[in-house]
Amino acid sequence: MQDIHELTIICGIDKSGAKEDVEKIRICPGEIIGIVGPTGSGKSTLICDIEQLSQGDTPTRRKILINGKAPGRDIRTDPRKKRIAQLSQNMHFLADMTVEDFLRMHAKSRNRNFDTVERVIEIANTLTGESIQPGQQLTILSGGQSRALMVADIAVISDSPIVLIDEIENAGIKKQEALKLLAAEGKIVLVVTHDPVLALMAKRRIVMRNGGVRQVITTTPGEMNVCNELVRLDNYMMSLRDTIRQGGLVEQAVVV
Amino acid sequence: MKLVVVAGTPGSGKTSVLMHTIRSLKQAGMSPAVVKIDCLWTDDDKRFERLDIPVRIGLSRDMCPDHFAIYNTDEMLTWAREQDAGVLINETAGLCLRCAPYPDRCLAVCVIDVTTGPNTPLKVGPLLTTADVVVATKGDIVSQAEREVFRERVNEANPGCRIIEANGLSGQGASELAEVISETPDVGQELTLRHNAPLAICTLCTGEMRVAKEHHMGVLRHIDGFTEYRGE
């Protein structure tokens, strides 16, 4: 398949069956797009439509185009040809396999070398507190460990030009580092988030309500300043979190 | 008329996927009829009737439900022809995994639940390995990586099959399945099974209740794999 230079969302209908307020959204490589809205407003459904490369065949009737055209069936379904990686909200693995066997199998399904397996575990361990061992059963990993492994798996094995991320801020992993890992340069990235830092780090954000796209907002220069402030505050919060996690005391507030 | 045989474990989402698929078939101008086979009880006929199509149920009671389905295939086809159906969909009870009640000239659809784990496709046997289409359900509950690993395992067990990822709640995958059904050739005469049904000729089949070995006769298989005929 040729390079991806544009992802297009042709909007469909909301939960009430009314047309969405936006007709079409075009996204280019290198862009990070936020998806925001109240819970239940259809953010994850929008991500799923993109993951499936829907062609008007889901309840939202949306169509997803790549380079302006409807992708063929094998591109939609065969993971060896699929160019989309998705981090869903799922926090646990259900597969009854060891970490290593699972990653090997996944590498095979994506036509990758088995030596990527070690790298996945290594990267996952930079995101999580207690380290993951190759021989561990997937099902005993904690929510945070599972999430870290899913992120690393996407960065290495599912490394794709289009990356979909659903609420990376959950599960207590280092969200900014995780986002940096996933949103490598030149990728199309869509991030569902309730976190103002992540929402404002995006170049544009899609606002959802009642299952439909309501508007697309471009982040303003003023918002970028707010974002920088928030990043500083957030780093401060993270440092406090680490200290508390390690059993330390945080009696004095540091002015940031 | 086309014949579609849908098999899969209980709770895998056969009926839910079919509900959406039948809507798509009707939209495409086809006239489906459904026969649902179950063992003791079902109210799936009420669900299917809401779609305003001919529905019939068959309860196998004391007979193995898949043997029952195979034995009654002719009757089902005759009934569906009487209803002027363009497609007969036979939804099986789906229990032991060993049976694959697929005749040669039908569309054989195996519905399988992704959350049962990536080893399931290896355990299922002819139910999956002789299917034309494998419908993987509940993929929304697991990660993308897990869906892809599951898919890889299905490919290993049945390299030629078409895999459709479906969601019985949202209807994802239903239009694809409907498309495959509409491309299926008409059912022929003289149907033959793709795979033999399991051996089932023993005293237990005819109602023996006592457990001890000495009470059993027929074609019997020991736990070490030795198969013998005991009897007169």
C-alpha cells in the first residue's frame, strides 16, 4: 500500500439519527487531533469507526477514506496490511498465554521479527512501576502493567502511520512519555481524552455530543500558553505522585 | 435457494449477529427464513419473528442436537421452499465443538467469541476448521493486539477461511456477512457432510444410566485413546 498522506472522516449521523454538524474532517501526517466530549458522547465509537475503516456500514454511517479513497477489503481486515494501531480503553488481557508467547504471536500476525519482542518488554518497563517479565502470564499483569505493555506493543509491533489512542491518562502510567512514544513524527494521531493537557497538546480537537461530531476547534495561541502552564503543573503533580508512591513525605508545597 | 449453516458455542453471539445480518439481507432484497435448532428450550423464535421472516424451531430433546440438525436438513429445506425463501439459515445449538453439521454445498459459518482466548481456535476442531467463514465476536472487549493474535490463530487452524470481525450489539460485520451470503451458490442435491459426526453408537445413546464400564456396549473409546467395539 502506498504512503498515507491524508485520512478523511466523512461524517454520518448521531444517536438520534440526525446529521452530524460537521461534514468532513481531513487529517494530515504529523497532526495530533484530540477527541473531547462528555462520557457517552461517542468518542470511542468515532475511534472504532476509524479502526474498522468503516464504509457507511456501522450505526454512525461514517465513511473513512485514505488518500481520498475508500480502502480495499484486505486493507480493512488483514493486520499484515492494516496501517492503523489502536490503544483501546481495555485495561486487561484475557489471553491465557505468557507475555513472550503473546508478543511473538502478535509479531507474526503483523509480519514483524521476533526480536521486537524484547524491545516491547523493555519499553513497557520504562512506563510502569514494577517490571514485567517475559515468562509471566498476561492475565496476572496489573492494569498499569497491561496498559504499559499495550502502549509498547503499539509503538513497536503495531508501528503504523495512523495511531488511535483512547484515554491514555488512565491506569497510572506516564501519560506524556507514553504519548511521545506513540505519536512519533509524521504520524496521524487521534487521542480521546478528558485531560486538558493532552487536549491542548493537540493541534485541533473534535468535540462530540450525543454520538455526533459537533465542531472542530483549532488550538489558539492563548490555549498553547495555557497548555505550557498545565504541563509544568502536571510535571509537579507527577513528581509528587512519585514521591508518595515511593513512600516519601511531601510536606512542603513547591511554588511552580 | 441458498443454505447457510451457522454453528458456534452457546453465548458466542450467533443469534445477535444473525439478527443484524438478516436485516441486511432483507435490505438487499433477499428473502431469508430461519430454522433455529436447540436442545430443550429456546425463545429465539420470538426474536427472529420481530424481523418479520418465516421462523421455525426444532428441539432435539434426547437426540444430539447436531445429529438432529443433520438428520432434519431435508425437512428444513422443504419447509423453506414452501415459504418461498431465497436463503435458509440454520442456526445450530452449538454445544460439543466436535460436531460440524456443515454439508458440502452450503455456506458454513462458525461464530466464535474472542474473549475465550487465543487457544480456543485450536481446541474447536472441525466446527472451525471446515467453516467457510469464521465470525469473531466481542472483539470490542479486548485490545487490538489480542484481536490480531486471535485472528492469527484462526488462520493457523483454518488457512482458507474468511474472517469477519463482528459485534452483535452494534451490528459491525453484519453487512459483510450478508454480502458473503448473497454471493453463495444455491444448495445442490445429494448433500454430503464435510466431516463425519462423532461416534455415537453405544448403550449411553440408548438411555443407559449406570456409570460402571461393565454396563456399556458399542463403539467406545478409552481415556488412553484405545477405541474398541464391545458387544455381541
